[in-house]
Amino acid sequence: SEASIKAGLQERFRNTKVFVLLVGESTRYLYKFVRWEIEQAIKRNLPIIIVNLNGTRTRDDERCPPIVSDKLAVNISFNTNILQYALENWPDFHFKKQQEGDDTSYHYKDSVYKDLGL
């Protein structure tokens, strides 16, 4: 049931330090659980990493759910190296920017991808 699924997800959220949102072709229109998970991440003040499955390195407004378009998050392409980089670097940057009152959507410069061999 929906309640038991959400209860299980709540338990996972209690042990989560970063929220990774995979954005595909239909993610923008998924409301039942995806939107709820995003709301939980925002409510819990988790650093958000948005991974574009289509390879886009910046925010993809056609696929990304509007609920995160004006939130502090980093947008990356779908690749292990950049995801690892974001997992290691984004949380500290997120909390720094949050303290400054910044709620901008970010992405990494091409030079970061280049340094990672991408």
C-alpha cells in the first residue's frame, strides 16, 4: 500500500545525508511518490543532486519537476565520475550557500567535467 511504501521511505530518509534525483523523460510528471520524495528531501534540508539521464549538464526544465527548479541543488549529467564528485563536494557547498541565503540551481563548469576525464 501507499502508506507502507512511504513508511519504508521515511525510514530510509532518516539515514540519508544526500538526496539524488534521477531525471528521465517522464520524471516531471511523476507525482505520487517522486514529488513526495522531493518534498521530504526539501523538508529535511538534504543536499539535492539532480542527475539528468539524457546527459544534460545543466537544469533540464523540460524534464525536471518544477518543485525543485527554484531550490538549492546541483544538476549533473548521468556519469559515475561526476556523480562521485558531486557526492563528495556538493553537501558542504550546499550548506555554505544555504547559510548565505542562496537557493540557486547550480551546475558544474565544463572544466570540472574535463578534469574528471569527461
